[in-house]
Amino acid sequence: MYYFYADVFWMLQEIGNWFALVCVRKWFQHPPRRLRSLMVSAFISFMETAMVLHLSFGWYTWLTHALLLPWGVWLCFRKDVHGLPIKEWLAAYAATALFYGATQLGSSFWEAYPVEVSIAVAVSLYGIVGVLCKRRKEGQTYYPVKIAYKDVVIEGQGFLDSGNLLEDPIWGEAITLAEHDFLKPILQIYKKPKYPVCFTTMAANEVMDTIKVDGVSVYVNGQWYTYPKPRIGISKRWTFKEPACRVLLHQKHVHTG
């Protein structure tokens, strides 16, 4: 007789879903949000357990792949990407397939409880992903960015532009460039004078206004680095090829040490 243990099944699903979400977050260099990943994976695992108890295996499979996993990815990364997290969903699906494939392979060689095998596989694969991410960082040019002014904080993706050497001609301050629409929440409450500068970069060629915000934070190597009182250039003719990138970072605003 076959006994189905719902708690064990939930734990196995939780490990797999959590592994997929944290690997995607690490690979795409999104902010950690560890509690969110844990809560989302736990909820998805609960729903999967409920479905496998009350639905046929076919319905369970289709709903898991077509509904629960995309929904979980959206809940985790909706604040970290511009638009739908399509790349994140594809990466999560690949990570899930890798995890369960490795788990099945491990179970055939290692006589142990499924939970133990799953934990061992998750830890091993996460270590491999960590090594790959470390190598990938060596050529990294995109970073999560936060720009803060008073009570407003806007988040987006920033590109480290080696050609952005723009500085204020009077004070010599480094200037990070940002798309006008991206800065709208700040511009709506910004009452101080804006100072014009002229520049030429890969994003645009124009005379633009600049503002001084309270801080710009850049997520590098697993932690946030904040630069107080930076000057931000407002680009109204944004032509950068990557739609998700809304900021061109000055080298002085990125901690690469």
C-alpha cells in the first residue's frame, strides 16, 4: 500500500520552489528580499499540495506550470523589473527542472529520505550557481538602483556606462543620468532650481537639467551602497537599447571594489 504524506510533499515542493526563486534572484542580481522568496515559495507549495490531493495529476501539472510558478515569479520580482518578469520566469522554470532532475538522479544513487536528498541537491546546486554568478559579476554592467528624495524612493535597473564621465562644470560633481519618465515621482515634488548641463553619451545627445537628490543606492556584490546628495541628469530623449534600463550610472557612483 502506498501512503501519501502531505507534509513531506509540501516540504519537497517548498525546497524546490525556494531554490528556483533564490537562484533567479541571485543570477539576475535582484535585491535579496529573502523573506518574500520564502513566503511565496511556501504559499505556492501549499497550493500544489492542495491540488495534488483534490485534483487529477494532469490538472495538477498544468496548473502548476501555467499558473502557480508564473504567479510566484511575478509576486517575487514585480518590483524589481520593468514590465512582466519573462526572463525570470524562464530562469525559474529551468532551475525547477534542474532541481527535480538532479533530485531524481540523486535518489537513484543515495539511499536516504527524499527530504534529505532534496536539501543536499539544493545546497549543491546553489553552490554551483553561486560560483557561476561570481564569474558573471566580473563583467557585470547592470545593477539594481534606488534614487531617494524626501519620502519618495524609485527603483529600477542601472547601467554602468564607462563613457559617462559627465561632471558638473562648476563643482566637479559626478552626474548619473536617468530617464525623465522614471524620475517623474521625484520631479513632481522637486521645487529647487534645476541646473542645465550639456553632454554626449550612448543614451542621448542633449542639453539637460540636473537635480540634486538625497541619495542614490546601487546594489553591488550582495549589498547596497548609498551615495549621498548626488546630482542626477534628466534625459528627455532616452534611446538606450535595453528597455528595462532607466539609469546610466557614473563610475563614481558604483562601488566595484
